[in-house]
Amino acid sequence: MAERRSTTRQPRERRRRTLLTDLLPRLQAGEQLSREETLVLEMVETSLRLLTSGIGLGDIKLLNAALRELRYAFKVFAPYRGVRKVSAFGSARTPAGTPVYRAAAAFASAMADHGWMTITGGGNGIMRACQEGAGRERSFGVNIRLPWEQEPNEFILNDPKLITFRYFFTRKLLFVKEADALVLFPGGFGTLDEAFEALTLAQTGKSHPMPIVLLDEPGGTYWQAWYRHIEEHLLARDLISPEDMALFMVTTEVAEAVREITTFYRVYHSSRWVGDRFVIRMNRALAPELVARLSDDFAELVAEGRMEQRGPLDEEREQEPELDTLPRLVFTARRSSFGLRRRLIDRLNREG
């Protein structure tokens, strides 16, 4: 066993030496580094500071494992960056052939027909249903090491798009970071945890805007009961704002869930912050009179000035030149009212 470890370690150590010996002479010569190289150098410096920060071996091992997990996951997703994806959550204990299992399979199949890929936890139950519906070619699995319930299903087993994580927090990051929409089916603690975390990220602007759909079987009451709880115990007590109810949809119809997700990107393409300005990239330009109406109707979102339609900002040209051709709706924004911002996107898609 010791001999096997040494032989597997040697290629890895050679790769490390190669990366370092390529970069160090350039640093010593004062060569200009790319933006990517500069950021990686900062990561190396941060890692080296661990040796002088009094941090224990256990914490260093955790950081190392998390970084390695994320690097590998980013590499797997990178070739599919331009493909829309939906992350699906639900119980691993849902039996095959039940109405909610069939609804999950039908949903993923319909999304595949629209050109989307599906991301699941890679296990059984709802995860298996979605990957059965989407098919192996249009499926990702982000599995988690557990002592039970989480063996990869046969539709993603041994696929290069199956990633196994040690930590829930790195796995959760991928579910949201790589997704253009989220769909949640009935499930247990884990599903409810994902639902509330997704809504918290959306409510606080910590995730990019996207559809969040809570989908049940036809005639099902799981999410309707959850919705009543939100209305009676959160909204009624002013623990959330009325605009926050726009962050998600509850439905029992697969077609309605598919329509909610696909029409979200009818006019809206993507968005980002550039300093205090919020930039909405659009698939097509808006009529000037619509821009004026939106600026008036959503004045609460604007910190100063008005909304304007324009081309890309200089900061965007540097970082994402492939999106330069898309028109923008730009405004100096208040960093609040993210539910209202979702309503603005809905207006764009409806009237644009």
C-alpha cells in the first residue's frame, strides 16, 4: 500500500513543481501577470499565511479538501458554461412509479427538450427520476458521501459529469452557482433546507436572479401547506416583505413549472453589479417608452438618476467580452428590495 501511495504522489508532485517553476521566474523578472494569474497568486499567498497564523492541522486539511473539491467541480462544469441548467431537489426516498416521481421525470424530460441540462444530487428517489427524464447526456450529479441513501443512480453512475463531495457547503455552492433555475419537489429536512437557503440567497441578493419553482404532483398538497405556513407565520407577522413572495412559484403542473423557467429568459439574459450600478443584460433591446415606464414604476429600486438602456460598461468588456453584443438596462441601485427586482425582470419578459 505504501508503494502505491508513493507512485501516485510522484506525478502530482511533479505537476506542482512544474507550475511553480513556470511562474516563479516570471515573478522574479517582474513580468506582467494576467488577471487570472494575479488572483491565483493571491490564493497561494493566503495559503502560505496558514503556516504563520496558528491554525491547526485539522483546519488546514479542511481548507485543502474544500479547495480541491471546488477546483475539480469547476473543471467538470466549464465545458458546459453556455448551457442553461436547472438544479433539482427532492427526497431520495421517493419510490419509482409514484405520481411525484413521474412528475419529476416528466419535468426533466421537458426541460431537456428545451435544451436545458439538469443538476441533481445523483442519488435515488427524485434525483433518479430527474436524471431518468433528462437522460445521461443532459445530466449532472453532485453527490455527497453519506453512510446511507446516497449511492449514485444508474443514470449517472460512472459518468464524467458525476462529482462526489465530502462537504455539504461545497456541494451547495455548486447547486446554486451553476444553475439558471431551481426546482424543488417534496422532500425531507435536506429539501426544506435547500428551499429556505435558496430563498434567503435570493432575498438578500447573494445569488443571481433565477426562477425558484416548488413543484408537486397533480393534486398534491405538500408545497401548498408550506405556502400557507409562509403566509400565516412569516408574511402576516411582517417577518418577510410582500415582494418576497415574488421570489418563488408553487405549482402542481409540470407544464406551468417549465413555462415559468423558460420564459424567465425570454428577454432577460443575466445580470451583475458593477460598483453601485446594477446591469441587466437583455436578449433584445427595449422600446424607449418602456424604459421610461420601468424607470417610473420601479423608482424604489433606483438610488439616483434613472434607468438607461445602453451597451456594455467598460468593466464588463474586460471580464466578459462574449456578452458585449447584448443591450443593457443600467441603473444606480439600492442594495435591497430583491423581490421587487424580480418583479422588474418579470415586466421585462412580459412587455419587452
